[in-house]
Amino acid sequence: MGLFSSSNQIANIEVRNGFYDLINVNGRKYKTLARSIGEIIGFSGTFFIVRRSSFYDLYDSEGRKQKSLATSIGDIVSVAGDTFVVHRSSFLDTYDKSGKKISTRASR
């Protein structure tokens, strides 16, 4: 069981009034979080990213905050699988879902 292991996979995150509902692959709501946590930037089956003020907060699929990163790392351009990509200046940085940078390449 790793940092983000979970019995639920995120199939969707639905906005309802002042809440976010995490929906599993069976179409069932399994967790509700207050929208006051911030704005959801993106998600995959195993994690999601929220922008809160000047931070990106990384949450596991159970809705537990795992790590915060300063937004100064750049703009998040995609979230897929167990990684996310950030555009920083003329570079694209790939991070894993624990917030560790795993690669950098020049953007085109």
C-alpha cells in the first residue's frame, strides 16, 4: 500500500452547491468535500489537484491532502494517470502524484 493506494478510483468529481462529490467507477458517490478546499484543477483515477490561494494541494483518491506545492512551480496543463505536467517558462515539468519532479523538457 503506497502513499496513494485506495480502494476507490475517481471516475468523476461533481460540483454540488458548496461541495465536491467524489464519484467512483461504479457511479457511486463515496466522499464529499467542502468547496472551501479550493478550485479543482484536474484529476485522474488516483489523485486530484486543488488550487488554494498560492498553492496546489495534492489529494489522494480518498480525499486526503497529501502535499502542497507553491503555484510558482508553473501552470498545470494536464493531469493523467499518476502524473501531472506543469508549464514553467519555456519548460514542461512532469511531477508524480506525490509532488516529486520526475522530468523536464523544453516546450515547443
